[in-house]
Amino acid sequence: MPYTYDDQNIFAKILRGEIPNATVLETEHSLAFRDIQPQAPVHVLVIPKGPYVCYDHFASEASDAEIVDFNRTISEVVKSEGLQEGGYRIISNAGEAGVQEVPHLHIHVLGGRVLGRMLQRAG
Ligand code: AMP
């Protein structure tokens, strides 16, 4: 399925500097910033700067340089936030079933407490 990128989404506005963010790390192709509604003591979002809707869109269409940069940025965030020792979780929601709110690829990096089981059984 071809993805259509909506450049009015809130992370696109952050990337254009129209909305402030609490930056953790910025690289040539990626930006890491704190989630505005943290679900854990550490809750950082890592996004590519390119117009990718979700993970498979990025993984299939981004350049090798973007993909390497993005993954290394996640790794740097894990290290700089001190999560290697205690552990962490990375999550990327996609589409309706994934309950994705912002249609620009983002990886949630969560840690700083025991996070519980991965999924709660829906009612
Ligand atoms: P998702 O449901 O995976 O699309 O997650 C979207 C995330 O973006 C949520 O955790 C929000 O709290 C977060 N979020 C929304 N707006 C902002 C913002 N302006 N700055 C930082 N995080 C945001």
C-alpha cells in the first residue's frame, strides 16, 4: 500500500521549528525529543527527519544513510538516558490497529521503571 504523508502533522511542525520540543539529540537525519505526556520516567521519541508515515514505510523507502542514522540515534538515546543497565522498551505504533496518533514515524524509547507486560488484553 502506498503511504501518503501529511505534512501538517505535529512532528512535521516540530521538524520545521513551528512548535517547540525538548530535544535530547539531533543528527543529520534524525531528531530525539521528550514525549510531552511521558508514560515512564524516561520517554523519548525518535523520529527520522524525512517524510515517513510509519516503520515499514521508512524501512522500505529510506536511504541506507537514513536507516543507519535512525538506528544509531535510538542507540545513543538508550545510552545517554542511562537505560542499558536497567533495560528499556522500544515501541512504534502504526495505523489504526496500532493506535498511531501522529502519522510521522516515531519510536518510543521507554525506561526508568519496570514497564509491565508488553500488551494488556483488550476487553
Ligand atoms: P502514538 O500514539 O504512537 O502516535 O504516539 C504519539 C505520541 O506523541 C504520544 O505519546 C504523545 O504524548 C506525543 N506527542 C504529541 N504531541 C507532542 C509534542 N508536541 N511533543 C512531544 N510529544 C508529543
